Amino acid sequence: MNSKAIVIVGPAFALVLLASIALAQTVSNAPPVAPAVSYASVSQLNGMLTQLEQASQAAQGDLAKLRIERWKTDANSKKQSEADVQSLQRNLQGALPAIIAELRTSPESLPSTFKLYRNLDALYDVMGSVVESAGAFGSKDEFQALENDLSTVEKSRRTFADRTAALAETKEAEVTRLRAQVQAAQTVVNSAPPTKTIVDDTAPEPPKKKIVKKKPVSKPPAAGATGSTTPATSTPTQAPKQ
């Protein structure tokens, strides 16, 4: 007796299949490097980074010119200001250039843009403390130079904060669009009836062989026997003459 297995391909399986196909197409169509961005966006970023690099060079020069040992304050305050200056120099010479290079590679990377903004925010806080101390205990020239550097850093911080917000809005719009596409595809899949596939998993029965009856074979006659038997004839007996 043949047995048949029935497989129901429902909407859930079809949705997974559709998502897999879409993902495969996305991966196959994705470029090996960062996706192309608009010329206006790249041009804007290059201008912002150039201004930031110039501000960094100016700040490093002004920090190197400080004579904290001459400031009119106690030893602990001088020590704290020297530690802040060293921290600023390490950041301006190491961390900041690395983030800038990362952002040049991926101009519209939201994580990299936000990382740069956070770094500028930290620089602004520490530099603000040094500027305040220079104004209170240092020379007028030192204070004026550092105040200009702080103003430039603050300007860069605001511009990158605005760029971060703009990129976040763009990414949110992309996510919303993709979510709408997925929901539309799911609606189409749910409205379609499930596909019913019948699979015959048994082998066909072999054909029955016909039984052929053999004809009986007649035996040959025995030796010396004739094919027919002739009845014997009797000779009439004559009566004796008298």
C-alpha cells in the first residue's frame, strides 16, 4: 500500500524565505567598501575636518608655550594644570587624528561621527579648565591664545553635534522605509494561500509476472508396438463328409 506525505508551506516559511532572498540580494549588491555618499556631504565634512585640524595645531602650539611654573598659585593647582595640559596634548596628538582618519574613510558613519563629537566634548571640558586657570593665574597672552583655541574647539563641537543629529535622522528614515517594505511584503505573504505539496515517498510495486502453464509432453510408443491393432479372424471349420 502506498503512503503519501503532505507538506504544508505556510506564510511563516514563505516570509523567512523572502527575507533570506532579500538579504542575499543586499549582500551580493553591497560594495566591498563603504557606500558612496553625496559630494555635498563629503565636501562639508572635509571643510569641518580641515578647520578642526588647524585648531588642533594651534592649540598644541599654545599649550607648549605655557609657563605654568610661573603662575601665581599654589603647587597643587599648578600640578593639576600641568596634568590637564599633558592630557590635552596626548589627545590632540594621538586620539583626535585617529578618529579624523577613521571618519575620512567612512564620511557618513554615525558611530565615527558621534565618537568625534564625544572626543571634542571631552577636550572642551578639560581645555576650559586650563583656560580658566590661565586667566586667573597666568599671563594675558596665554589666556587670550587659549581662549581663542577654546572658541574654535567649541565651534567644531557644535558643527559635529549638528552633523551627528542629521545623520541620525537620515538613518532613522532609512530604517522606517525598510520596516515599511518588510511589513508590505509580510502582508502580501499572509494574504496568499499556503502551498500544498504532496510527496510520494514509496517506491512503486513491481509488476506481477504472468504464469505460463507448460503443455504436457507426449511419450513416444514402445519398441515393437504397432500403431494400430487388427482384430483376429477365425477360419470356419468344415464338417466331415459322410
